[in-house]
Amino acid sequence: MTDNTSITHAFFALHHGLPRQGPGSDATTRRLLSLAGALPERPRVLDLGCGPGRAALLLAAEAGAEVTAVDLHEPFLDELRASAEARGLTGSITAVNADMTELPHPDGSFDLIWAESSAYAVGFDTALRAWRRLLAPGGALVLTECEWTTAEPSAAARAFWDQHYPLRTGEENLRAATGAGYSVLGVHAQPESDWDEYYGPLGARADAAAPQSPGMAEALAATREEIAMRREHGTEFGYTGYVLRPVDAWPCRPETESDVATVHAVNAAAFGTENEADLVDALRTDADAWLPGLSYVAQAPDGEVAAHALLTRCRVDGAPALALAPVAVLPKYQRTGAGSAVVRALLDAARARGERLVLVLGHPAYYPRFGFKPASGFGIRPGFEVPDEAMMALVLNGPDDSSCVPQGTIRYPAAFGV
């Protein structure tokens, strides 16, 4: 029987010199970088599980970053150092041999933490928890994760992943991110071409390998099984990039049955009348409008429900959209961030479900902080008279332009009475 050390060495021999150690592309790296928003002029970046450093090199060259690139496999770091020298980036990249879970850096050391195809080595939840302390105020965490893209994976796909790295759905991963205290700045489903960039060179290397060398037969078998799994079941799983930013401590979650009376009370107290509270109750009984899991509450440190926000189904000339209303905060918690926290968590939940468009009739000085813009700019209008700046729209997934969203008149659920 071949020992594990020989198999590990053979596995690395297959991968040395390849451009990537996981599904990805320069286009995906650039897209994730754009979702992270504004960065300092010379951002401090921590690239974890960097491999030969394709992302580190791009971040140093195009973002002007000072990159600390971490990996446990020294030969990969040697490849990165050689590439950095060849591109004149030696002064911008520091290659460090270290464990991703035992990083020596002080809290707040980095403006951006980057982990493409590497968080699986420690687990998504562990990555969220362990790396957060390293972010400076306003910093962002970018990581990619393999996840189910279907609600019913086949037995073959589930058996394969359960033995290697049990997968979750995108909605479950986003819920884990918001539950860990992050706001979601963006989500990017990686295209099939990202897998081709990884498996194309790897498959060619496997075809040329000599199977008689120690451990190579086993490494080749595992590699070919992995590639075959993608070829035969690739519609069932994929990589998704998450761009996250820590937020203040207002835990948010979907409402439960035991919250119904409390949610009513929060809305009544926030608005000083029963109107909005009654609206929520009426929407809850409308099967065409109510979307289980899109009524969210924020909790105070003692567990009290401090705020509530609701998304229900509306339509724009027959196409599905979401209406954000009402948003309510108990008076004693107003201006504390509880309202913003529950709205962000709710929008993240809608994004995880694949929803495209959210509409809100609200204060034009408040909702733009979440990315809302005047709906008229998208060719969307209400069926009643309101100030143009008060009727706003937010595109959750995909390009933020009018060609990618439905245009026309908004039709609200009957409970709104408009």
C-alpha cells in the first residue's frame, strides 16, 4: 500500500507549475475586487492559501496593494517569488509560510483579506470567525466557496462531496455570513470557464504523468474522479465568491411564529399607530405576497426584538420584484444602527434566494446607504403620485442597469391599498 506522504508528494507534483490551484480567473478576481468598494491608496492585503499567487500578483499590480501571501507549501511560495521578481513586484509581495488558522499578525492589520479556493481548508464558518479580527475598520473579506446550486443534489454528487467537503447552499452560506456578523457587499457566481481554467491544465498534466512513480497512481485516480464529477454533475455545484464586511453587533434572523405578536408591537410602537402593524399582519395572510424567511428581526444584547423589516412579493408589469415595507425600530433603539442592520440582513437573505429587484417608497436620505437609487432611472414607476426621489429601486444580483430589470408600473399586494 502506498503511504500518504508519497500520495501527497505526487499530488503536489501534478500541481506544480500550473497557473491555478482551484477554479478561478483574472476576470473573477477583478470582479470580486470591484465589489469590495473603495480601498486605501496602497491597501494592505492578506492572501490566504495563495498557492503560486495568481491573485496576489494581480492585486499587487492592479490595486497597488502591499500583499502578504500565505501558504503552507514552500514550493508554491517559491513560484510566487519568482513570478513577482519577473514582473517587478518583489517589493509589493511578501511570501509567508504559515498556517491559515495560526496567523501571527495583530488585530486590524489588513484592509482586505483574500481567499480564492482556499477557505475549504479550514471550513467556511471557521474562516469567517478566525479571520475577522485581522480586518482594519472598513476592511473587507473576500472568499470563494464551493456550494450546491440545486435544491436536490444527486446521490452521486452528494456522496462525492460528503467524503471530501460537505457542501451547503448559497442561502445557507449567506445566512452563516450574516450570522457571523458580516454585511454582504456582493456575491459572484463563478462561470463554467473558471473551472475550465483550472481543470484544463490539470487534466493535461494528468494525461502526461508517469503513473509508476510513488503515489502517482492514487493521485491520478483522485484527480480524474474529481474532473469526472464536474463533467457529469457540474450543474449541481459551483463556486461562489462572497465579499463581506464586518458590521456592528446587532444579531439578525428570520422571524419565528413566537415573534408574530412582538413584531406587531414593534411596528405599532415605531410608527405610533396600528396601521403598519396591521399591514404586516394582513400581508402574512396573503399567500401571493408573503415569502417565508423574508421577515427579519434585529435583537438587542438582552435578546429583545429591537427592529423589524419585511420584504413581500410585488410585480413590475407582471415581472416579480420585492417591496421593502415596513421597516420599524423600537423608539428606544432608534439611531443605534438596529434598523440598518436588519435591512442589510434582509437584503442579504433576498440576494441569497436569487431575487433580482427590490423597491422601496421611503426617505431619500436614508435608503441610498443600502444602494437604492430613484426607480425612474430604471424605467420603473408607481401607479400613484409620489415624489420621484422617494420611489427607489435596488438591483441585488447582476449588472446595475435598466436593461437587466423589468420596466413599467409597480403593482403592490392588495394589503397596501394602492
